[in-house]
Amino acid sequence: MDGWAAVELAGLELGDERLNKRAITLLAAMAESPESSIPKACGGWAASKAAYRFLDNGRVQASAVRQMHARHSVQRMGVRTEVLLVQDTTGLDYTAHRRTRGLGKLDNDWVRGLKQHTVLAVGTDGLPLGVVHQALWARDDAEAGKKHRRKQASIQDKESFRWVRSLERSRAAVPAGIVTITVADREADIYEVFAAGRPGRSELLIRAAQDRRVATEQRYVWASVQAAAVGGTMTVRVEHSGNRPCRTARLRLRSRKVSLVPPARPAGPDRLEPVAVTGILAEEVDPPAGQEPVCWLLLTTLEIAGVQEVERAVRWYSYRWLVERYHYVLKSGCHVEDLQLETAERLERALAFYSIVAWRLLWLTYESRLRPQESCQVALSRPEWEALYATTHKTADVPDEAPPLREAVRWIGQLGGFLGRKGDGEPGVKTLWRGWMRLRDMTTTWCILRPDVGNG
């Protein structure tokens, strides 16, 4: 695991080689035991004390750690010509940690914590490539109770400006030869997002929240797209949300090119102009009894010439769920809301490392599904996969060649409670992080019993 952490943080410069090495050690410890507290992950008081000193060191810039991960995320794009930049915001609740300084209000006066906005790079095949931009902040208590004034404020002075700022910064992180498609849910349905310049080759795919005015005889975007003829049907996997179980949904598709009419805004330096987009309406046909049907109105700047392009856009939008899953792994898998650190600055440093760990767990889950026959050595060291093989097969005789990634991931899932029965599908992130923790202890024992294995 140290080897993987060293690669992910290769090039990190914190101003002291000892700090650079400590960063790698800390990332490896967190990744080996993502569900554990910092002391338990570090494995001893001396290592824990060193980790806390590191997180308290003002020379350790969380932004430097995030930038290094972003750089490697871009490298993982490889020869891809198109990449999805999926945005979402979550709240990190530290209400129970009353001694932590620097927090702000979340949903109400009683819930305190930090807000985190993530831009996750995703391949057009659905593979999470890494975080290319992330912002963390505490809401200003002095701004509480001023909601009625926000409509009069400039967009640059609103918290919602994070969508525009993240759009610009994530695009800038990606090489010019790659087409970026920013994907976001209804919270990003802000006119300034559509009106933002599109330098190079960058596109938008946003789910509509507002029934915007358009320059058609129907006058509003919902009616305008609903008036279009049905252009075909397709099936997509709809992930569970709240009480909605995971299922495959058959969607009826309509699309129409429209021109968005700019809304009235307070006086500002720039005048908003109309924006040409294609509206895509995807409505579920025959949903299960008792389940709310899927109904997505998507607004996109992608060129839509026919039903294939419509289906592609809807499929890409369905990958937006990955950033929600990423935040779920960060909170439920890495337990970052249990961190007991005294200041928001220390939390930010710790979160920079746990954010990488959360991505790696998510990547492992989907890499094994998309490239099942790839060698498991892309994710496991030789001692890890040997210990996994020996435990699964109850034998000390292990093969010379590493098993396929899909097999290894299923074995890890079984360590975490995955039954692997016919019809069970593939192990999810939750069972994988549980299995990963057990694998850590097994690998330690294996290396003691087989010192000839080394750290390969």
C-alpha cells in the first residue's frame, strides 16, 4: 500500500522531505484501514502522535495534497478524448464535536460543520478517475438570517457561485485536447453556469430545476420539449436513493433545441445573453408500483443530431450518481464525520487525504466491473493478493501469476460479507471497505509467516 501512496503523492512538495514522507505514510495508513480512527489506522501511539503533529503543522497545505491528486487524476485520463466532470456539494456534520473551532451552520442553527464541493472526473465508460477540484468552507455565522437579501446580491457574492468557480477551475485542470462535459444535478441550474464562456472544447449537461423561459411559441422549456415527438426509448440503471431501490428503468426520450431567455438580474458588470441548448426529456415508462417514475429534463450544450446522441447524453447523466457515491464513501466508509480534531484547518488537512482514499475505494469497485480480466496487481501488492488467495482457498500454495481483478475484488467483498450468490451481482463499496480492513490484518500475518514474500 505504501507503494501506491508514494505513486499518488509523487511530486508532492511540502517544503521538507520529512513532511513529504509523512504524507505518504499517513495516506497509506488511512487507505489500509479506511473505517478506523486515526490512532487505530496508524497502529500505535508513536505513529498516532506523529500523525497529529503532521495535521497540526501549518506548513502542510491541504491544497497541495489536493492538487497532487488532481494532477494524477488528469494523468489517468490517458488518451481519452472526452471526460465527464461531475459536480456535487455535501455537508460534513461535526455538531457532536463541540470543541472544534472554525465550523459554520449547515441546514439549521443546530447543525454545524463544513460544506464540501467536489468535481469528480469520470470516464465516459463510468470509471471514476479522481477528483480534479475540491472546495471546503464554513458558512459565515454573520450571514445567517439574511436569506431575503440574497436575491438582490450579485452572483459572485452568493454561495451558489461555487458552481461557476468549480466549472472554470476544473476545466482549467484538464488538457486542452480533451473535451470536458460538466454534469450536475438541479442545484446547478443557474443561468450564469450556462452563460459562462466555453473555452476550448467544453460542454454542459445539467438537470433542469426551473421552468425557464425560451424563445419558442410554448414560451417555457418544459412545454417546449414535451411538445416534441418521442424520439426513442432506452434503458438505464437507476441507483437507489432514499426509499427508492436500485432498478433498471425504461425511458421515453424527447428532445428539442431551444434558446434560453436570460433572467433579470441586479445591475452588474456583464449583461447576460441568450444561450442555445438542447432540452432532453427522459420519462420512465411503466415504473414499478409504488415507485415515483424517473423524469429528467436535461439541458445540454452538446451537439444533438439524433437519437444516438440523446441516448449518450442520458447515459452520461446517469453517471452523476457516482459523485454522490463518492461522498457516501467519504462519510460512511472513511467516517470523516467522526474525526475529533480541534480546528477546521486540521480537519481540512485530514480530509485532503481521506478524499483520496474515498476515490480509491470507488475506483476499485468500478475498475473491477469494467475491466474484470485485468491483473489485480493494478490494485494489490503481491503480499496482499497472495494473502487473499491463501485465505480464500485455504491453502499455502499460491500461484505465480496474480489472479484477475474481478476475482480478487469478489474475494475481498466476501471478507466484508458479500455472499457471491447467483444473482447477487458484484460487491458494493460498503462490503469492499469492510473486506479491505480484514485483508490488512491477513497480509500482516502472511508476511510474518512468509518473510520471503517481501513487499513486492
